[in-house]
Amino acid sequence: MAKSKHYYIRRTHRWLGVILGIQFLLWTTGGLYFSWSNMDEVHGDFQKRNTPLLSSNISLVSPTMVLNTIKKVHRLDSVVSIQLIEILGKPFYQIRSISASHNEANHEHDIQAMNHLANAETGRLREPLTKEEAIEVVKRHFNGEPKVKSVEYLTDADKHHEYRENPLPAYAVTFEHPLKATVYVASELGTVQKFRNNKWRIFDFLWMMHTMDYKGRDNFGNILLRIFSVFGLLTVLSGFILVFSTYFKKNRS
């Protein structure tokens, strides 16, 4: 006996439902967490202390003097930014620059990004933050007086790391805190970059499940998401076809 087209539609609808069911559950779970979460807590804003301010009575040297000092030590082709920052109560210039060198082997230019810190009162260059200095910087920016649990020096962070796509090298200072808060400070920039806690980590994991980008989290155009979007559309359409075909079949009888 030949099977009707409704049989194949039902069978397709059933298997699409099974395949998509788990992903729909993850999408719904993620949506609930996103909508019910306080984003200030996810971003760790409640853990951040106001940035210490510099006195208006400070006497600053010209940034040009600092750039000339850098040129005596390193090649400097372009300046990306010069910013006045505070490090442990003292003013510093944070200089981001780019240098280019010609590679004779492949006839290409190698671009190298460089970061420098210079005392804004004397113009003297300083080394990147030490471990002890990084801890003190983090403590001055963290709200409360928690104990330091561990300190890690990062020179690399892959696409799944919670500090991905941020300036390196950096110190990761983790506190004995209910939310296991970790604060990241870039050693060459002298500034705190990111606050991370367990609420952010849950958010990040569910966001990965939501976007189905298991490599970098934020690619909404990945092939897997496109396939499941088409499957979802087919599931809905096949459901409508079954409803209407059953309705008309009953009316005829």
C-alpha cells in the first residue's frame, strides 16, 4: 500500500522536532537568563570602584618630549593614541604606536604594535607593571577588600578565554569572592581592562549556545545557525501543512 504524502510530512515534522528540540530548549533557556539578568552584575559594574582622579596641580611635560625619547630607543612610525592615566597615584602617559619594517623575503611590510608608559611629570619611560604593581592597581579599582586568591600572567588568550580579544600581556588577579571575580590589567598599558565573574561566565556560555558560534561566540552568520534557522522554518511550515490538511480532510468527511 502506497504511503500518503501526509505520512512523509508527519515523519519529516517529527524528526525535525527532535533535531531542533534541544536547540530550541537552549535558545529559550538563554533568552530567559538574558532577560532576567541584571547586566550591571554580569559586567561586574557593582564590583568596580571609581577611578582615582589626578590633581589639577600636576605639572606635565610635553608628549612630544616623550615621543622623542621613545624614538631614541624604538622605531616609531605612527601614533595610535596618547592618553593621560593614573597609576598608583601618579600621572603617566599611555602611548600606543605602530612601527613598520620591510621584509626582504616576501617583499611585505611587517606591522608591529607597541605600547609605552612614561611618567607624565618627568617624561621618563618606565617598564610594564610588575606582578606586585598589578595587584595594587586592581585593588584600587575593586570595590571592597577581598583577599587575592591567585595571580596569572597571560601572554596568550584563545577565542574561548574570558579575556579573549583584549590587550596582552596581562595579569589576571582572582579574588576570594562569592562570584569568583577576576580582574584583568594590561601590564604594558597600566590599566584595568576587564572584570569577570561567574554571572558573566554563565552568560557567555549561554550566549555561545544561543548564537551557535562555538569558535568565537559572536558570528551570527555561521553555517550551523543558518542550517538550524532553515530547519526551524521547515518545522513550522510542515506543522501548518498538517493542521490545514487535517482540517480540510475532516470537513470533506
